[in-house]
Amino acid sequence: MNDLDTFFAMGGYAAFVWPSFGFALVVLAGLWLHSRAAVRRAEARLARLEALGLGRGRRRRARAGAPSPTAHERRPHDDGAADDVARA
């Protein structure tokens, strides 16, 4: 029992060590709760976006073989000179 008492006394620094552990535990628990709430909000937002057809499914369809717009379709050139250089 004496060894256990010595451990909990922390060499006379128990008044500093144990409150520090308690504070760290409270901070970590708060971070965990905040993260859990953030994940739930993000999942709810994703569900709303997917219901509107704007979620992850659109990106998956694009990767599954649907043609993506080329650079020319996204940003038309003024004079077409860049296209001539790229074809050469």
C-alpha cells in the first residue's frame, strides 16, 4: 500500500499533477464531443445535398466513365493559337 500512496503523492507534486490530468481529460472529452457533433452536421448536410442530387454520387458518375469537359469546352480560346501549338 505504501508504494501506491507514494505513486499518488507524485513526490509531493500531486496538487499539480492530478488537476492537470483532470483538465486534459475535460479538454479531450470536449474535443471528442465537438468532433462528433461536427460529423453529424456534415453527414446531415451531405444527406440533404444527395437528396438534391448534388452529393457524392455526381462525382462517382463522372469517374465511372461519363465524359468530362475538355479544356477547350471549359475555357474557349480567343484566337485558337494555343490549340495549333498543342496539336503540333
